[in-house]
Amino acid sequence: MDAIEHQNPAPERQALRRELKARRSAWLASPAGAAAAQALNEPLRQLLQQLEPLCLGLYWPLDGEFDAPAFWARQALPEVQLALPYALREGRKMHYRRWDGRTPSAQDEMGIPCSSGAPVEPDVVLVPCLGFTRSGYRLGYGGGYFDRWLAANPGVTAVGLAWSVGECEFATEVHDLPLAVILTERELLAP
């Protein structure tokens, strides 16, 4: 079996994911959590200005994640092409599709809102992090979609977006790849 298949996520990681979700929910209900998205906006805008993406891969946020599409809607930079991921059940693969910035009317095979546009290859992607390490590794929900896509696209600049409350330590596995940077509402980590 391919090491990147993620068929049976390690029990330790599953427990850590549950802990991180509970920690994030409680934190987002606090005053610090309520102010976090606003605190992340300006550093993210500055980072993207430095990176100058031609095609920016966003993600549709799941509960508790930074809302990257809402952030981008406020930027009004029409010269940047946008893309959203499309996840396929078979093979647990993912690709990006061109997105016009409007609320998606389609869903991918995992039930996540996505674009029905043509496939594209972003040069910069924003990646949601449930958890992260200071050395640049992310912990997602365990499906391995982003891991596989990033492994197949090594020249892409991957920017992890995380809440500071998600900082943790975990043993890396063979499929784990460090992100170029991780940005939280508090700091930019460039491992």
C-alpha cells in the first residue's frame, strides 16, 4: 500500500484531532477567538502581496477554519486567478478548479462546496491546518488530500492557515511534508 494512502490514521493522531477540534471550538467562543480572523487578515494580505500569485488556490472553510474565500472577497484583486480544490473519493485524490469568486453551487465528491470551472494549477495555495508544529508540519482531518496534492506539486508555495491554539507536537510520518510557511493570528512561521 502507498504510504500516503491514509487508510487507517494512527490512533494517536485521531485522538489529537479530537482534542484540537474541542480546543479550537472553545477558543473560538472566547474573545480572543472572536478577534482572531480580523488579526489574521492584514498579515495574510501582506504575505500574498509578497508572493504575487498568478493563480491562488483557496479552500472552502469547514467549521472553525479561517474563511479564506471571505477574506479574498474583500481584497478585490481581479488580476489573480482563483481556484478551489475538488476532492475525488476514488484514490482520495484532489485537483484545483478555476473559481469565479461567487458562492459555489457545486460540491465535490466529499460534499464540500467547490467550483465547476476548468482544472488549473495554482502556484500558491492556502491550506487549512487543524494543528501545526513550529517546524512547519500540519495536521488536517486525516484524509490526506492536501498531502497527496502537495507531494505531486512540489513547486507550489503552500501557506498553512492556522489558529495559534492549534500549535501542537506530533510524530511526522512518511507522507508529511512541511509547508513553506504557516500563518496564525499571532505570527508567521517560516521553517
